[in-house]
Amino acid sequence: MKLNASLTFDDFHPLAIKTERLRELLYLLNKYRLKSTIFLIPFYKEKNIGDNKEYVNLIKNYLDEGNEIGLHGYQHSENEFGWHLFNIPFPDFRTQLNKLNKSVKILEDTFHIKIHGFRSPEYKCNNYTIKALNKLKFEYDSSKTVFRPAHFPSYYMRFKTFIQPYPYIIGGNIENIVEIPVTGDYTYDLGPEDFNFCLKNLNNGIEFVTKKKGILVINNHMQRTQIDYDEYLKSLSNDKQLKFHTLNEICQRYQYF
């Protein structure tokens, strides 16, 4: 029986990840026939993602091939949806709702599709985020992680043991949001010489999730790695135990997995 998996990519905006890098990724995903979800930043460094028509057209072609885009914050600033001790003000419900509204409008006006999912910048969010997502009728969030991210070396993320989609319960109420946690970010801050190390960690993740009968979610920050993505995606494509879905497909089917 195959392990259900999702391949995701964060931080896409033409000023964060250049057009050529996006084009390269989409070529490789098509080459190896890997379904995936790309999370977009709508308004980065004071620039609307829709202003770059070439970038937009590449994403539209990506969608036409059965893939998915999700929302990745508004400007990807540090204190948009989660709170850090040294960041003020606290991102309350109304603030987050307004930012989500603006973000959704940009992406839906640009790509003419409904946005189903959200992942917060740096995986930081709070209960207000979930309530705001619920109010805007998002179907899933993917901001929790099973792992300790390399960019938070001293901070273990919450819900570490969850590896399957699960409904949110806040204050005794069930929110209509499914959480799909990230299993690993295996290429983060790695160089070309770390390829075998990357694959070893990935295989450990596959073994862990298989034992727990969970969902494997492989996230990527392409601007934070020098791993050879041709070889990396080829290895994922050749792994016959994995069956890739978009996150929205995982959300729609999770009760049957």
C-alpha cells in the first residue's frame, strides 16, 4: 500500500524567488510528474504578485496541470500571524482577519480561483489565525510541524506528535479547518555536498510516518538551499512507495486515508 504524500513549496513571489527559479521548478515537477502545492506571498516588499505577468502566467500553467496554490501570509513579515516575544503589537483576530481578506483578494483576483489553504510565515500562528481562516471559509491550515525546524534551533513546534490531518478544537468548539502538519523541510540550509544527508533524513521521515499510518508532507524553501533539485525530485518520483497529492486533495480525502 502506498504512502500518501504531499510536496509543498513556500515563499513564492517574484521578489523572493525569481522567475527563472520558478520556471526551473515547474519544469522539473512536470518532468517527474509530481503533484504539488506552492504557497504564494501576495504582497512582498510593497509589490503585488499580480504585477509580474510572466510569473502569473507560469503559475496559471502550473494550476492547469492539476496543481494547487495556497496563501503564505500577506507580506511575510515576522509578526503577521504568530507572536514572537520581541515583536509588538500582538496579532489579534481583527488584524489577522483584515490581512487574510486582503491576501485572498489579491490571489483570487490574480488567478481567478478559490484559495483553499494557508501556511503561516515561519510556521507561526495562533488560535486567532484559525478563527479568522474559519470565518473566511478556508478548508485547511498547514502551519504546524512534526519536526524542529532548522531555523528555530531551540524551539520545538507544537503538536509535534500529529502526523495526520485533524480538525481544530478551540475553546470546546470544533472549527471547520483541517490541520495538515508538515513532516519535514529536508533541504533547508543544505549544500550540494549534503545530498545524501538530505535523503537519509527524508527516508527517516518516510519510515516514521509509515509506522504511524500518517500523511507525509515534504516542505521546501528553495531560496534556502543549494541541493540539486533535479536529483532530489527525481528521487521522490522514483520512490514507488509514495503517492503524491495536493494539500487540498489530502484535505478532501483525509477521513478516508
